[in-house]
Amino acid sequence: MTDTDTDDARLVELYQDFERLHLQGLWTQAADLMPKVPSPKAVPWIWHAADLLPIADRCGELITIERGGERRAIALANPGLGGRPYATPTIWGALQHLGPHESAPAHRHMANAVRFVLDGEGVWTTVDGDACDMEPGDLVLTPAWTFHDHANTTDSPMRWFDGLDLPLSNYLDVIFYENHPDLAQPVEDRNRSEQQWATAGVQVRGATRSAHGSPLLRYRWDQTDAALAAATADSPSATIDFVDPSTGGPPLATLGCSMTRMLAGTSLPPSRRVGSSIVVVFRGRGHSTLNGERVGWGPFDMIAVPSWCEVSHSADEDTDLFVIDDAPVIKALGFGRPPTGPAAVDGENDR
Amino acid sequence: MTDTDTDDARLVELYQDFERLHLQGLWTQAADLMPKVPSPKAVPWIWHAADLLPIADRCGELITIERGGERRAIALANPGLGGRPYATPTIWGALQHLGPHESAPAHRHMANAVRFVLDGEGVWTTVDGDACDMEPGDLVLTPAWTFHDHANTTDSPMRWFDGLDLPLSNYLDVIFYENHPDLAQPVEDRNRSEQQWATAGVQVRGATRSAHGSPLLRYRWDQTDAALAAATADSPSATIDFVDPSTGGPPLATLGCSMTRMLAGTSLPPSRRVGSSIVVVFRGRGHSTLNGERVGWGPFDMIAVPSWCEVSHSADEDTDLFVIDDAPVIKALGFGRPPTGPAAVDGENDR
Amino acid sequence: MTDTDTDDARLVELYQDFERLHLQGLWTQAADLMPKVPSPKAVPWIWHAADLLPIADRCGELITIERGGERRAIALANPGLGGRPYATPTIWGALQHLGPHESAPAHRHMANAVRFVLDGEGVWTTVDGDACDMEPGDLVLTPAWTFHDHANTTDSPMRWFDGLDLPLSNYLDVIFYENHPDLAQPVEDRNRSEQQWATAGVQVRGATRSAHGSPLLRYRWDQTDAALAAATADSPSATIDFVDPSTGGPPLATLGCSMTRMLAGTSLPPSRRVGSSIVVVFRGRGHSTLNGERVGWGPFDMIAVPSWCEVSHSADEDTDLFVIDDAPVIKALGFGRPPTGPAAVDGENDR
Amino acid sequence: MTDTDTDDARLVELYQDFERLHLQGLWTQAADLMPKVPSPKAVPWIWHAADLLPIADRCGELITIERGGERRAIALANPGLGGRPYATPTIWGALQHLGPHESAPAHRHMANAVRFVLDGEGVWTTVDGDACDMEPGDLVLTPAWTFHDHANTTDSPMRWFDGLDLPLSNYLDVIFYENHPDLAQPVEDRNRSEQQWATAGVQVRGATRSAHGSPLLRYRWDQTDAALAAATADSPSATIDFVDPSTGGPPLATLGCSMTRMLAGTSLPPSRRVGSSIVVVFRGRGHSTLNGERVGWGPFDMIAVPSWCEVSHSADEDTDLFVIDDAPVIKALGFGRPPTGPAAVDGENDR
């Protein structure tokens, strides 16, 4: 028996002991753990409204909203993420369908959430006693640990995009969850957060503040639309960031939200950033190229963009893209692209 | 055929379409995704030095350190985490063994790292040109994107605990990695960070700062020991936090480090916090109770403590426990225990 | 000659030497320098519009606006401050009169300034190229080191209140001053700051920011009025603070601005705060008690309130009081009322 | 009578009304209020130890320390400041003389203070119960609203430099003052702040913090000296800033402190900054040029440097210059030199 044979045998024995003792050698995994650039398991993916909306209708007929199930939310499950209901590693994206005269029961959890309304009317979300009306294009926040429930008083359904940091908060093992004693919490006020916080540059002394995010809970579409119209008056495209008006920071500690308007015929150059996002087409038609692959899109299509994915957008019609991202997490933890790292495709990508 | 049969058939069909279209219903997963309190997959676990050290010796004989493998680091793999080399969801813990006259090659990555020296001498870690000497009990930082390599000029090995945010940075898809052109980077200075930053309350104007963490790269054991001795002069136990002297904040954006001294006979009451940690026994003997299960420990034993795990410690001998945790992440993202959430076992646990 | 005589003679000689050598003994001045509570030299004072407005008209006829004089600003000179043109130690308050078809030349300085419009129309202030329209009730900012000039294109004068940190910046010896090469700087945009910053919770990516204060330069009266109307819908009085929408902080680093609406018949309880302010009556009639002395007021009256002055207000008609204060300075320097200091008259006074 | 005569008469009448109504025209004062660059009333000035020390001895014989007078502090009165005991507009500088077996009574005030020890031994300052030993070269802080008293148990006097923000806090009308019920407050601990805060990079969990400045109250000369020695090992001069170890910020909200070591033969190029300072020569001999005027200096000489004064230093012997400045005020209020303002003499002057 040669020395090498002996060594081989000892190595086999060593790795058996590794397994028995719950140990692993870095040297066998370094390349996988430490890629030269981010190499997400999540893949770029598009879910088409043509698929999603009929599914939502069928759910509306077949699935009842009740305690335990809580919400008729149809989650985007990125094919790269092993069957978990996560659009990206950090962001949950879902189409939520609230049928006529339905309510979704009141609860709270440490996951932060946003709702971006696609269509419908006559619905409100009550957040810690404040009933926030929802109209198409509105962005409604339910920050961590706020009680929230949704009520539809009309004969038609409402559909919205749900964005949560659920994958992140679940990964970090920080979730607490609590049902409200009542199915619907008492409504103390209507659109109070708007009365107190929706005038730019003005704060009502003594206004309600939030422990976990923006005190402004509803960002009305008409105001977003007007801001985008002004910003595209002399530019073919513009992006607005939704912010916490009490700090100028992100609306939630873990989630950034923005809206990009592109006039028909506009193309945005390829860019990439560290961290992931979901694009929800609110209005318009066009196509995007994600790591070299082209996908066409129209209203209510939803696109998962993994970290460091090269992405470009082109608009055939006047288009509004709602984007939710984990940029606040990347920034808070100092994980933006290293200054001497690989050149970005486009400069404006590491906010 | 009854209505219910029809509905059942339609449901089956619906869920088939869910799978085909990469969708999932929240209602089938809500309880799992949103537990009432954090319910980690990671389990409390102890790795005993009696197992670890002989394994390290065998690795020293059988495993060569070279480009590609990079480090002889033996990672703690939490049995609850499905075979991945992670002690907790966010923290990599490993025993690193650097043999006599060995060097570990220079590289850099976006993962933040600390080294806590267990035994050995005559070793230094060069961090962006600054050779930092390492002695038992020292804490040495290699912040994100700093080039670092380790050199042992003696006839004996050195062993240290490696703590990295690798599971977190890998999860977030933020890792960039680069080898230094040379196996060993040029040494420009020796212990420069200590000369510039190791006098409390004093900053040398023009001193080197760091983009990703503390500019002080080495926390000497003799100073830690003296601070703990003073703090336990009239108290049976005390904890010191290692901080960035330029900000008073955590030493790295993602990792907290502390040392708890317990005099013989001291017990600390049960406590729990949101977020995970690894305890490394540096000195002393005693036992801990983790979620009701008692484990005994001695020098160089390592314990994984998952989020919200109830833990208490008792020291039979004078004991020093080094702890690395993800508290800066939990705090930066606003994910501490909700104020109206379940009562903690002990008040002082949510820093 | 006794010892005491000798000592007296030596003391005389000592104090002569003090004077010769530019020295002074603390023991002779301690009580004056360190009062038990703030003892301002500035006195509470009211300037009545009945005096101010005719004076402004006379100035309009007799004083020309030109380079060197720069502005037809009639400064409030607190009788306690030794003849200097300061309403309080830190705040300059003035009535500025811009006649028909007049312009005030473009310049910049390190003093921060606000303009609160009393009456008139068709005037704008250009701030670093952005022409900001001014209407009664508007608050217009000219942050430190921004070029600004005022233009009146109508046949009527406009009158506004000027609030500057000039006494403070002069005291600190930080003033730099520069004339613009032209009497009127070029207008690049009209109300650009409003287009970019006047939608609450929304930031246009790439919008102009300011080095020395809020990027929103004009706070329109109609929005202020609406916010106050909402806030007094179920409360007889309310106060809104003007803030920098990019940070939620004060509009200028040294000056806070607010507006208090009191419905007819409302009285606010006595309060005091550390730091000084000027109250400008925009609308309504009533009276105030300042350190026990009662003064009646009506539109455009201006009141200086020194530090720690006890003040209460009562409104006989629906009233809007514009207030400018140095609260940001007091807060930034940690000089608020000590927690164990003398009890305040009213709790809500140390923001 | 001509029109001009009429106008003249009306102008005279106008200005009489101005005076009667406590008003003033900006146009008559603009140039004075808004100089092109800072134009302090304070003048550069030096107080020589050869004058100061004998005066202090005479005061030691003639002036008793007692309640009311409180301290035997001989204040530097800048000749440009109209006879007030202020070295600069913002900073009080004084030589304090504490005789053998004397105590200075316990009090507190909202003015922040530092003590820089010149000579003597066996003295301590008690700050909120913590007796801080004082040795030559030590910097001892008494932050706003901390009770403090000084005790000398030896047969020799101690002399130190007193630096306070008294002119600033007096100007802002923020001073509260309170005598301790006892002449000497009870001593609870000795050098506690050093035990808790004097290890760089280490914080004792639960350590005493301060509401108004650094929790480290004593900066020992031996550590300052060692840091300066290291910093001048390969450079002929170096400056260290004293900082709050809990934040890395200034030791007090209003006062910066630093020490510059210049080896014999070193000259520092001319520089200027916005804001004022006092230089105290601790060790060495040399000369400075202040706005073109040269002054020679030796140990314990004290120099007032007004805002924007051009200053250069040359050391004939190895020299240590202690500097106290108002840089934290200038920075907090955003009043540093404007980026497009007049060129500085030397780049490194606007920290």
C-alpha cells in the first residue's frame, strides 16, 4: 500500500468524521460560496397577466378568505429558488384578489408590506385604526407590526400587487405574528395619515408616527402621476422614489419603491445593481432584456430581477413601471458594489 | 357528480396550474411563513474542542493551503440547516488551522470577517498592507473588500475562530471576490491601525479609515482582559462590546462582537434575543441551558444560538465567553422584538 | 498701615494689572455670566403694523434699492440689544417693501434667510436660477450661499417678512458675501423646486438638492392653509412645522418655521422654551401675555420672544401666527432646558 | 424750498421715526453686517505666561475661593471684544489657580467646560460623583449640567487652563445654573470614566453615559503623549483630536480639542478656518504669525485666534500646542467656508 493510498484512506475517514461531527471544509466550497460576482440562484423571470389574472379569478371562486389562510394572495415563486414562494431571495411578490363584499381578517406581523393597486375601487386597508382608501395606482404601506385588514364594499373585485420582505424576515428568523381579536379592527379615522403627512414640507405637530416605516400610509396615484408628468415634461423618462416624508429615507426599512415613466419610444440603457427587485408593469407595453434574454410585456405583468442581472427596458407605448427592491437592505449593511469591483454596465445603478 | 366533486377537481387543476406557472397560494403556507414567534430551522448546537482540535490536526497533515481552496477553515454546519456550512442562518463559524511556516493566500471579498485567536503565536494577518500581529485572545478584523492574508513564521500552528457574515452575504447575492495578484500582499506597515486608533478618545488627524468597518483592525487581548478585570472588580460578571472607535458603532456593519467574563460560581439568568449568535469559550468551564437542554463546556468549545432561543450560562471556573452575533443587522433593519410582542425571559437582551 | 490696607492696595494694583494685561476675574462676574435661568438682554417687544406699514410706504418713496444698500428691509431692533438691528440675539426680522416694477439685486451670503409674504402679487424670488413665485402666505427660502434676487413686475408693492440668522452668523464670524455679476441672475426655471419636491413622499431621482437647507424653496400658502384646515377640523388649534422634505429636519440648519392656527376664542396655555423667536401675525386678532405683560395684536404685527420668556396667546378671531425660531441651533448644540432644571410652564415647549 | 430739501427733511423725519419705533434700515448697515469675508471684532492676541503666572500667584494670595465667586479663574479678555471676559466670541479661556488645600465649590451649569492641566499634582475634579485625578497634560471634561468641584490636597497649587463655551451659551441665553447643596459633592468613584471608557474599541455594557458630551471625562497625558510620539515617528508634526469614544464625535457638542506636536525646526504652512480658537502652549518654544504679525511664545502662553485669521506656527524646540476651538458649532450649523468662497491659504483647515 503506497503513501498516497494511505492518505486517500485517511482523507475518506476525515470527511466521514466531518459529516458525523457536523463540520465542513471551506476548501471544498470556496468557489461556490465566494463567486467573483454575485451569482444568484434566483433567475430573471416574468409572470404574464394573461396567466395571472384568470388564475386569480379562479381562486376567487374556489378559495375562501378566512382565519388561518388570511389572504387570497397568489405568490410568484422564482423557478431558481427551489419551490419556495419567493420572487427573489428577499422579496415576496403576489397578486392579491379581494372579491366583492369580502374582507381579509386583521392581523400583524414583523414582515413589512406594500400594496400597489392594479384595478378595482371601493376598497380600503385599515392600518392601526386608520382606514386608507385604495384606488388603482395607489401605494399603501403596512409597516411591520401594524394591524391591518382589507375591506371591499363593492360588487367587483379589487386586485393589487403585494410586496413583502417575507423571505428576508423569515430567513433572519425575526417574524412575530398576531391575529387581531376581531376579524375587522375598529376604524378610528379615514385617511388620517394623508391629512397629517401628505403636504410636502409640512409636519403637523403631534402627528402619528410609525415605529417601523413611513407615517404616510397611502401614496395617491393622482399625485404620483402629476409628479411623473412634471418630471417627463422635458425628459423622455423619469423615476420617482417613494420616501418616508418624515425622514426622506425609504418608505420601509427593508423595501424601496419607485415608479419609472417611459414615454413611447424610449429605451433605458442596460444597468445592473447589487440586490434584487420586482418590476410590475402598471401601464403600457414594451420589452426588457434580462441577462441577454428578451421578454415582452404589458399591463400587470410582473418581472423578477435578481442581483447583478443586466437589465434594459424599452417602451412601445407610454409606460409606467412600478419597482420594489431591497436597496435599503443593501445600503444599510454596506453591501453595495465595491468601488474597485467589476465595472457596472451603467453608472446610475447603486443608489 | 356533486358540486363538491367538481370543486375538488377544479382545485386540483388550479394547483396544477400554480405549479406550471410558478405560483403558490399564501393560504397554504401562512402558518409556516408567519410563526407566532421566531421558529428557526437552525438548532442550538455545541461543537466540542475535544472533537474539533484533533480534526484540525488531521487537516493540518492532509489538507494543503493553496489558491482555490484558500484557507484551512473547518466550518461549523448547523444540523438544522440542511447540510450547508453555516453555524446560523447569518453567521459562518469555523476553526482555522494555520500550520508552521504556512501562509494563506491574499484575497478579498464582500463578506465581512473577524478572527478570534485561540492559541499559537508569531502569526500576523496583513489587511490592506497593515500587518496585524495575532496573539491568543486577540480579535482581528478583515472588513469587506480588504485584501488579507495570514502568515505563520513559527514552528507551531496557530488556531483561531473565524466568524464571517458569509451566509448572509451569500443569501443576499452581494458577494464579489478577487484574488490578490500575489500570494502575499506587500507589508507596508506593522500594527498601523493600533498606532492610529488604539488610544481611547484620541484620533490621529489623517489616520487611515475604512469603507466597511472599524479602522482599528486588532483588539489586543491584554486590553480586553484589563477592561474585563476592571469591570468585574465589583461585579461577578461583565460584558464588553467591541466597537468601531471612530463611531462607537459595531466593528463591522453586519457583525457584533463581545466578551463576557463570569467569575467562578456565577450564573446568568435565561435570556433570549431576536437574531442568532455563536459563543466561543475562550477560558473556563461551565454549562449552558439552551431551550431547556443542558450542555457542559470548556475551552474552545463553540455553541450556535439560534434566534429567540432561551439561553442561560453558569460558570464553574472563571470564564471568558467570546460572542459573535448579527445584532447590527437586526437593528439596522428594525427587526428587534416588537414592543408589544411576547415577553422576553430577561430584559437586557435586545441591544 | 494695617494688613487690610496693604491688601486693599495690592488688590487695587492687581485689578489695574488685570486691565493692563487684558484679564478679568471670574469671581467678579460669575453671577452675571451664569444666571440661575436664562436672563436675556433682549426684551419681549411688539412692533405694530399700524406703525410699520406707513413707515414702509415712506421708505418706498424715499429709499432707492441699489447695489450697496441691496434691499429695502426695515429691521426690528430689540430695545434690549443696544441699538443693533436684531429682533432677538439670533434672529433678524424685517419688513421688506418691494415697490412696483422694482428689483432687488442678486447676491449671496452665508446667512440663511426666509421670506414670509404678507401682501402683494406678481413677484418672484430667483434662487440659484429657479424663479419662485411669491403669493401672500407663501414661505420662500434662500438658503446660505444661494444667489437670490427679487423682481416685482406689477404696479403694486409687495411686502414680506424677512427672517435671517444674521445676528447669529455675524456673531460667529462666518459671513461671506458676494454680489452676482448681474443685477438680476438668469432665470433657468420657474418653480422647479416645487415640481421636484412638492409632492409629499415622492422624490424625483436626480432632483436638485441644496448644500445648506431644504431643496423645496417655496411652501405655498394654499397647501399650508389646507393642512391647517385639516388639523383644526377636530381641534381648536394646531401647529404645523415647515420641514426639509428631503430629511424631515428643519428647513434651514439654523432656523425653524411654523404656523399656528387658533380658531376664534381659543387660548393657548403659557409656555416657555430655551431660545428665541419672532411671531408674525398673518391673519386674525387677539392678544398675548409675555412675562406677565399683555399686548393686543392684529394682522402683520410682529412680536419678539426672548429665551425663556413665558408666553401665552389668545385669539379673538380665527388667527394664523407664523413663527420663526432658533430651535434648530439650540437642539444641534444640546442646549435645551436641562431635564432637572426649573419646571417649564407647559410641557410641550422644548422641541 | 427744492424737492431735494423736502426729501432731505422727510428722510430726517423718517430716521427719527425709525429710532422712536425701534427700527433700522438694512441699507445703512449692509456692508458692516455682510462683509465679503469674516471680519471679526476679536483680534489675534497673545497672553504671555510671564505675565499670567505672577498674576495667578498674586490672586492666590489675595482672592479667596468661596460660594458666589466660585473659582479663581483669570479670564483672557480679547481687546477687540469691548471689555468682556471672552478670549474669542465663542470661547472663554482662563488660567485657573487652585491653592494648596483649597477646594472650589460644587455647582453645575449649561455651559460646557474643559480643563487642561498645566502644572501641579494631587488634585482631582469630581464630575457627577466620579473623582477624576488631574496631572499635567491631562484634559478633563465637565460637560453641561454635570456637578463639578475641584479639590487640592497638597501643599502646592495646581494651575490649569479653563476652556468654556460660556460666551456662546451666554449669547444664546441658554444658561441655567445651580449650586450643589454641599460645597463638595460626595465622591462615589475614582476615575470611573477611565475604567469604563479608556480602552479603545471597547465599551463596557451598562457603562455610564453622558447627556451632553463624552462619557470619558479624563484624557491622560501619558496616553496623549504616546499617541503623539507614534504619530511623529515618521513625520515632523502631527495632530490628534480628542473625541467622544462613544461616538467618534467632538468631546463636547460645542468645543473641539486637539494637540499638535511639532518637532524642533518644524514649520506649519499658513492656514485659516471659519471659527475661532485658543492655542495653549504646553511645551516648547517657537513663534507664530497671525495675520502677518509675528509673536514668539513659550510654555503656558495662550493665543486667541479669531475666525478666518491666517496663522502659521514654527517650533524652535520640540513643541506641544493644545488647541480648543468652536469647530463643532461651525460644522453643526453648516457654516464652514463656502465651497466657491475665497481660496483658503492651506487646504486642511475646514474640518
